[in-house]
Amino acid sequence: MSFHNCVDLFTSPHTPPLGAALLPTTVGPLPPLAGKGRDWGWTSGLTLGLAALASVSLLSFIPREGRMGEDAVLPLRIFRDRVFSVTVVVAFLVGMVMFGGLVMMPLYLQIVKVQTPTAAGLEMTAFMAGLMGSSMTTGRIMMRTGRYKVFPIIGTSCMFVGMLLFSTLTVDTPIPQVMAYTVVVGIGLGLTMQMLVIAVQNALPPEDMGLSTSSVTFFRSMGGTMGAATGLA
């Protein structure tokens, strides 16, 4: 098969749903690379093979989705909207903080602080209190004022501060101080998560509401996967 025939295979709208197959082969290799790349060796055959698979799939996915237009799995036109593009990047980072940082916190409490799984779970309720409290508060403020853009800015700042505080944890850090740090991260997530969905729903036309919501969820899940894999590595 010639090069031009290969290009036609990946870009023709008459090809079976190739985009749905290329998307998982693009993002699927990334978590193993983040989690095991150091153990395998960054120049090992397995690492380079997975990187090549992700790269080839991405380079095939983009023209394929461009050719499919409105029938694409992920229509590329939505990335022309600046609010949407910024939001999905922030959603990716939120996922990394939520799953990466907070997957490690129970392990810290159990391994470093020698807590039981039950005690570690109860101590994580401080995080949920911060998340739920800030989420409900911002929801009510938004209903009264109609403003929401400031909340993701404050929320991402809180998450940044919270992760910096996490980096200072030692074996001697008191449990109440650890719980206070998790509250800061929880407040940041509560201020950010739902506001990102509202932002993209308002930025794109009403007919794209399902697409915008699912896209933010997808990128947040990808960020969570990468954050957990990187943190555990």
C-alpha cells in the first residue's frame, strides 16, 4: 500500500469509525509511560514502542477527525474556542491534583504516620468537607450573581498552595496540620470542578452542551490517570 493510500485510509470519512479506535491508542500508552517508564528505562524497546504508538495514533487522529467534521468523535472546531481550550487544560490539571495528590495522601497516612486504613479514611473527611463546603457556597453565589469566572482562578490558586503544602509533609507533621492541608486542596477543587463545566457550557452553542461536558470530563479523567501514575511512580 502506497503512502497516499495510507493517508486516505486514515482520513476518509467513508472508513469505519477509525477515530474511536485511534483515541484510546493515543491516550492509552501515556499512563504506563508515566508510571513505568523509569523502571523499564526511557530508551528501552517497550518505552519507545509505546511512545511511537501514541505519536502515530495522534498524528493519524487529528486529520481523521478534521475530515469527519461534525461526525467526528471529538470535533476539532471546538478547540478554536479560547474558553474551551483553556478549560480543558485546567480540567486536566485539576484531575492530576485530585487523583495524583489525594491518592498519595492515604498512603502517607498509613505508611508514614502508621494509621489504620479506617483512620486514614476518616481523616480524609477534612478534604471532603472543604470540597463540599466550597462547592455549595460557590453554587449559591453563582445563582445570585450570575458570575463564575473568578471561582476557577481562586480554586486553582488554592490547589497550587495546597500541593506546595503537601510537599512539606514529613514524618513529624501533626495529623491536624495534615488535615488542614487537605482542606485547602478540597476548597480549591470545590471552587473549580463544576465551574469548569459551566464555563464550557456557556462558551459553546446549546447544541454542543453534551460534547462540551463530556470533553471536560474526559480531560479531567486523563489528568487523574496521569496524576495517579506519576505520583505512584
